Amino acid sequence: MKCFMAERKTLWKRNKETEVPSGDRKPRRLSKVIRWGLVFFVMLLGWTVWNFSARYDNRIYNPDELELVPERSVALVFGAGYWENGALSDILRDRLDAAIELYRFGRVEKLLFSGDNRVVEYNEPGRMHEYAISQGVHDEDIVLDFAGRRTYDTCYRARDIFQVQDVILVTQRYHLPRALLTCDGLNVDAVGYVADRTPYVHIRWYWIREIPALWNAWWDIHVKQPEPVLGEPLPIFP
């Protein structure tokens, strides 16, 4: 009996020692709530990308569906980075090659190259123009937009500066839902053509980055409505 009581006392003492003080429970509960809140938030953001991607599926054409792409007057090509030596990044080269496919196949009449040229030393549209010319595109069929600093600006200027009414957006698959969302918000009739031609090292990061970018695009269109750099209208088809 004494042995049993001693064992019980020891067990009670252990339990008492390992019992979480009531003051420590609240931080743990709070930590758990925060963790689950973050999980829910990430799931919500992921659902956003999936939802937008699914919404625009019937307006996005893959490379093997070239003959199904509806005719439009202009292919709008979004700029991307190039290297110091002038070599195009894989993403930019693929966008240009996809646009040139549309041009050669007779799906568009003109190519509108939009990109960043805030400093003299860096000229995305100029580099895009050089590449297209080297691939046999006629100079008179190329139009350059030097103030396409982001997707919203590019689509806005296509409508207001270049007077584009209908367009084929040429960019990678991960970017097309946001580009289409933006054009819809600006009342530009658009479909998308997938430019993915090569594996991209950071493709997972690009998809993750689209989550906040989609929310930001929605905010710009429906709430903030910023005005990009504008100027005199330069209609592609006078």
C-alpha cells in the first residue's frame, strides 16, 4: 500500500511539473489561431489564382491551337527582361516567337511591343523590335510602346494611346489571367495566346507571385484606377 501511495505521489508530482501554467496557454492558443489563419489565407489566395485561371480558360489558346485563335487586328506583347549583353531572357524570346507565329499565320496584322524604357540604357521595346526584324517581320507592322511599365499600364495605353479595340495578348500561361482581367476591366476585347516554349527555372515563383499581383490588378481596376503615363493618341490604324 505504501509503495502504491508513493508511486501515486510521484506521478502526481510529475503531472504537476509538466502542467502548462495558465499564463502560457493564451500565447499558445494565439499561436495556433495565427497558424490556422495563415493556412486559410494561403488557401484563399491559391483559390483566387485557380478561380481566375478557370474563368479565362475558354479565351486562352495553347501553341497547338494556333489555327483556332480568332483573328484580331493587333497582337500585344508584354515586355520582359533581357541581359546586359543584349541577349533576350527565355521569357521575352518566347513571347516574341509566339507573336511572330500569330503574325506569320495571318492571325494579326500588327505587333504592339510594350515594355520599360525609363532609362536610356534599358530599352525593352527597342530590343524586341530588333529581334522581330531579325526574324523577318516587316518594320511597318511593328509598333512600339515605351511606357509599358506594368500590365495595367500596357493595357491602358493600348486602349487610350494606340486606340486598340481588339487584341491577342501574348505572354506566359501564368500571366494571362491577370492580363485578361485587366483588359476586361478596361473594356478591351481580348483573348490570350500562351507563349510558353521552354522550361523556366523560376516558374513556381512566377505562379506564387501572381497571387498578390491578381489582387493588385483587381484593386487598380475597380478601386484605385490610376492613370499611367499618357500623351497624344497614336492610333495604329488611323
